[in-house]
Amino acid sequence: MISNRVAATHFELAQEEGPAAASTADGVVRDLVNRLDITVCDRIETVEEMWRDLEAQGTVSVYQRYEWVATSLGTLECNEQRNAFIVTGRLDDEPAFLLPLSIRGRFMHELTWVGGSHVNFNMGLFSRRFLAAVAPGDMRRIMARVFRLVPGIGYVKLCCQPRQWKEIANPMEDLAHQPSINPAFIIHLDGGFEATLKRGNAKRKRKKFRHQCRVADEAGGYNLLVPDDIEGIDRALDAFFEQKSARLAEQGIANVFGSKRARDLIRGLAHHSIGMKEPLLRLHALEIGGEIRAVFGAGIHDEQMSGYFSSISTDELTAMSPGEMLLYLVVEMAAGEGLRAIDLGAGDERYKRSWCDERLDMFDVILPTSAAGLPFALFRRWLHTTKRAVREHPRLWGVVNRARRLRGKFTSV
């Protein structure tokens, strides 16, 4: 059994048989695994310096920033059945990698990423030196040692990992894996807003936006709000929570934003971002006739905006697609700010394909680490494979959506 708190412990890796490790002239390290010192801890503060060093190397998304994960640990993960499991590796006493993981479950312990379903892109933080040195098979050997560091873990579920990030291959793909349920999509902003429009049916987008502007003007005019104070942020978030709850209930989908912990996470990220040049969570709200009709939340890191969530109101203006109008304004704003890209997160939706010029394939690592965990891991694999097959079959996916909406009608009565 794993204790309620995983004590911070340092482990010296035993040298394996074979030639001594050596560095080449260009700094690429041979026999990488045996050169690593591995640490597991349950307090993020103890690895802050290392974390910020790796974060600054530009190999991760906003979801791996120190403040993002710290906020998640203090809100979403603040649960007696969850324990931080932060794995770090040092190479020749220099930061090599960091994995922001969490142990969950009371009876069967699952090792997963911090943030769970609230993270669109899960990945480790890796130094560029480590990425240049890592070879096929290395991550399997590294993770085998990680799994042995603390006994009692039944299986690992490391989902929603991009195969590459900013043209950097993800070394975790070395582990046995399967495709994720959904891919992700990215809008590149090279050349500015006009060039971005031209890459995705500019004529149609401009025509629809002009129509939306006319409808909005007739309803009292519109404003793009980007609040940077507590009052404005809370007003936008209140609108988001209300809109999202109503929409998900109508569709018969579980509301991942419904719990107090989830809402505390979102408020914490937005409040902490005030004054940040690259915010953890920046809110964009479309106000029409004095009412917020759509909200888009996104973080920014290394000149890339990452869409976290969106919502629209259910009222007389729903038909004019306020969410799409807001996205048009957000893309225009981001291009004007000099950002290089916007990702719209995981999920294959029509509006994403209409804007995005890159599909980002994702993968899941679901592995047993004990005999007791084998059936749980096999079930999780089967479940993810089935969901993906249904999602990719238009007819079956339509049946699922109709069943959800029907369930939503009955549960709302």
C-alpha cells in the first residue's frame, strides 16, 4: 500500500553491465539511463528551481508551467485520495526531465498526469540536451525504474499526449501506446490575420462575420471583452459556468466544470494571471446588447495560445453562432499581438477544421505495473479503443449524441 503522502526520496540508479557511459564532443550522452539520478517527491515547491529551468527551454505547453500545475495541486488535486508524484531526472547534476504525475484511487492506485481531463496536452518537461541524447528504448528503461521506486501502483494511465510539440518528438511515445480518442488542431498565424484567413476559406468567414456583426448591431451592439481585473474576470466566469452547465445538461454530457474544485482551479488560474505577460488563463467574452453571449478561455506560453474552454448562451441570439463570432475576433486579436499559433485543444469539431491548418495526433499510454493492475489496464485500453472507434464512425457517433440529448431531457425534468 502507498502511504497517504509519498515521502520525498532520492534514489541512486545502479550501474548496469556494459561499457562506461561517456559524452561525445557535441554533448550527446551515451548510456543515458545509467547516468540519471531519479527523484520522486510530493511537494512541488522542492523542485521549483528545476521546474522553471526546464520550462524556460520551450519544450512544453502552458499546461506544464509551474504556476498552472501548482494551482491544480492546490485546488483540483486537493483530495485525500490523490497524492502528487513528481518525478525528476538529473543528468550529470543538470536538470534532464520532470514528470508532473499524481497517484489516485483508494483501493487500486492509478498513476496519471496532474490536472486530468482539464489538461488538453499532457507531457513531461524535458531539457534539450536530454531530448538530443534519448534513444529508442531509453524511456522504457527509465519508466520501468520509476514504477519500481514506490511500490503499490497498479497501473499507469498517461493519456492525451501529443506525438510531437513544436516539431519536437515526444520521447514518451517510446512506451507501448495507442491512439487517443481525439486528435487536436492548431491554427498557425504566420503572415498575420489576413494570411491566416486565406488558408481557410476567407470569403465564407468574412461573409459570415459581416452577417453576425449586423445581427449584433441590431441587438444593441457588441464588444470583445478581455477582463484584467477580479470583477471583470468573475463576471466572465459566472457567465461561462452558467452557459456551460446549461449546454452540457441539454446534451446529456457530464459537466467536468461542475465541481467546486474544478471551479476553484479555473478561478485560481484566471486570478493568478492578472498582470502576466503570458497568462495561465485569459478570458475573452463576446458581449452583445449588454449581455455576455460567448466565452473563450485560453492560456499563452512561448507565443502560442492554447484554448482551454468555450461556451455560448442559449437565447434568441444562439442561431447567429456567437461562439464562432468570438473565435474570429480572438484569432484576429492573437495575430495582431504577434502570437505564432493558437491550438484549440483535443476534439474533432467542424469549426476547428474550418480554422486549423494542422492536425496534431495524440496517444495514450495505459500499462499495468502489477498483476493486480492488469485487468484495470486492459479494461481502460478497451474502453479508450471503443470510444475512439465510435467517435470515428459518423453513424455511431450520431446515435451516441442523440442518446445523450434524450438522457439530458429526462434528467432535466
